[in-house]
Amino acid sequence: MPILGLKSPGPSNPAHFSLESLIRPNILALQPYRCARDDYSAGVLLDANENAMGPSLPSLANNTDPGPIAAQTLSLLSDEEVASLNRYPSPTHDDLKRSIAKFRGVPNEEWVFLGVGSDEVIDMLYRVLCVPGKDRVMTCPPTYGMYKVTANVNDVGVLEVPLITEDGAFQLDEKAMHDAFKANPDLKMLFICSPGNPTGTLIPLDVIKRVLENPLFKGVVVVDEAYIDFAPENNSAASLVNEYANVCVTQTLSKSFGLAAIRLGYLLAPPPLIQILTNTKAPYNVSLPTASLALSALSIEGIATMSLAVATLNQNRKALVNALSEIKGVGRILGGNHANFVLCEILDEDGKPSNKKAVEVYKTMAESRGVVVRFRGSERGCEGCLRVTVGTEEECREAAKQIAALLE
């Protein structure tokens, strides 16, 4: 059965992959909901049951102070956008998709899907590909916990093939994965987090290519790149999307662009998968303020601002690593340090990584020292570990200072 609405086919490599055979039959046959703004968006709009009196914002109605956050947000919207807040937004936001496509190096808007954060994108992939109570996916722990949570929500099984964790390598176990593909030929998806969370480690592109070309795995490889802008250049799997039909890449504006509050994530993928997701999504899943702020961030000036912030944070990361390494009671700095956080071991009196000691430091810092980090010692290969986000220069110094004081 053809994919409804598909305009361009995308890549045909590798030969062993067929997307249509992976899609849930009811999704493939789905007649997508056609919303009012799919048809017309100008004129006297009496088609969508909107409020013709306009947005109920005190600052507009009574010329009163809307509060600092609301005022700043409104100031970033054009007068036309503010006046149209009573209208439903574009269901597609093609201008935003084109900006993302240009920035990340895919052909056009047909290769981009927008979501309410990467979490919605991940959930949508489960919903279109996996039959509840039947299908399974593969994850490689330690990794981002939402892959498993979303699998549970969708009643999808999870096969875990752990990363190689010796000496803090945190790399894919290709042999174990190959054996798992052979034993489980019906796996629908494989999640690869690169740079990993909580590992902070890149997975090399040649390794990802070998997985894509493995004829034993006929599912979709999902590469989660939330932290890719903090890694060395030319390591994004976005470059593989133009070449391989069985790969997609999730990214977000939450990290490097510093826009976590607007909840804008996106998927880069060949048009067939993008069209399936578009046919399935809610009609207006991304708001006008979110899209407008995202467009501003993806302007030439916005990207330059992001690049400067990333360079500063990467320099602060280096200083934080050096400061933590000098603290007695801090063990190894694990992982590749390719993200905006550092994973460090907390040692006990015998010089061994200790979850007990790490939890003690974590809780004391948060509850009485005013510095909040994350305990990650329960993750595979991360015993005794704290994950410290790279902050400002002053924040990094304060974090190192408080850890040192508690360990002394």
C-alpha cells in the first residue's frame, strides 16, 4: 500500500530495508485528519470555531503589564502574530522546517518533522511503527531513560544490549548487537543516543553505518542527537539521512539553543517516514509562539548566538573537568565529554566508586548547599557517578567547590 500524501521517495539504500513493511497496517491506511488551516488561512475565517474577538491578554485589552516573561515573549512576536493568537497556527510550519533543513543539511521541508520536544517525536515513532503487545525495540544502556518509559506506555517490549562500559568507553557492542539481530529478526527500532546521556560520548558515524548496512536488522535506527552541537564538528548522523532510508535523527532546541521552555524537537528523516508521521500527528501540535521563537533562533544571528554560547560552555566544560580532577575523593571523569555535562565518580574512603557516598554528596549539595546535580550511579557502568551540567564559569566553580568541601 502506498504512503498517502508522499511526494518524493527519498533514498533506497540499503537494499534489505522496506519502511512500508514496518508501519502498523492501520497507520499505513490512515486517512489523516484534515484541519481547517490545511485548506485556507486568509480571509474572513469562520471555519474553525475560533474566538473572533481576539486573544484574551490583559496587556492587549487594558494596556496593563503582562509580567516580565509574557512581555518578553510578546515582544519577540510581530504585531500580526500577536493579533492572530486567537487563530489556530499553521499545521505544518513549513518555513520553520525549511530553516531546520538548511541548517542541518537535508534537502527541504519534506525531510523534517516537528514535535513538542524530542519526547513527542520518540512517542510518535513508537505509535506508527510498533504494534502494542507484540513488537519490540532495542536500546543500549546506559542511555536516555525515556526510550524505555515510552515503550512501556505503548506496551512495546525492550531488548537491552548494553554498551561496552569498560574504562568508560560507552561504545556500541557490535558483536552482541549482531547476535541480537540474528536472534530477533522482527525488531522495529534501535535507539542510539549520541552523544549519550548520561555518558556524554559520541558513537562514531562508521559504527552507525555498519549497523545500517547489517542485513540482519530490518528496522529503523533512531539516532538521538540532543547534545550534538557540543561535540566536535562533522559527527552528526544527519549526514546519513540523505543516504540511508533506514535512519532518522532526533534533535532539539532545548540544549545548544537554550530554548528548553518552548518544547521544540524535530526529526530528520527521509520523506516516507516524515509523511507517515505527518499523517498521524495531532492537527496543531506546535504553537505559533513556539514556531516564531524557533525561527528567530534559527536565523543567521540566532545561530551565531548559539555557536558563541556553545563555545563558551565547551570552554567551561574543560575547566570543570580540570577542577573536578584535582579534588581528592573524585575518581575518573567518565565518557567522552562531548555534551554539556560531565560524568564523574565519587569515591569512598577506600578509593572505590560509591553510590552511597555519591548520594550523600548529591543530597547535601541540593538540600543545604544550593547546588543541584544529578545522581546517575544506578545506571550501568556508572557506579558512584554524579552528572554535573556545565553552567556558567561561576556556577562550575561553585559546584567544584561544594563537591570538594563535602569530600574533604
